[in-house]
Amino acid sequence: MSQMALQQETADVVFMDPPRAGSDEKFLNSLVQLKPKRVVYISCNPVTLERDICYLSKKGYKAVKAVPVDMFPWVGNIECVVELCICG
């Protein structure tokens, strides 16, 4: 994705499923440069999900829908799928 951003390419939708540590700043900066209309963020860690959504919110994105998904009911963790859209 960094290469796409360097070549000034665009994307309509980006699906993110980062590791438990969340996304890194290089990826988030590339995402902002690509300016997709929608971002679908899949997360297993609510702390890093909040951190990354706050970053994207400062760059013009707004969380419009969040859905918890209990993929593994025998453990205490859930996945969360959040749709973000560019404002304006």
C-alpha cells in the first residue's frame, strides 16, 4: 500500500485486519494518502482499534457502523468490524 501511495494511486475501499498491536503509522499514512471512500477495519483489540480510529478521525474519516463478531464463543475475545467513511 505504501507503494500505491508513492505512485499516487487511489482505492475505493480498503479492508484492514492488523495484528493485535494495531496498525503502524506508515500504513495509516499510506491509507490517508490513498483517500479511499470507505475503510473496513477488522480488529481483535479494542484498545488499538480506538487508537487507530482516533488517528483516522483526525484525518477526515468518521466511524459510521460497528459490529461485534463472536467468532470463537469459547473464549472471552470478540472481533469488531468498523466501517469508516471519508467526511465531506
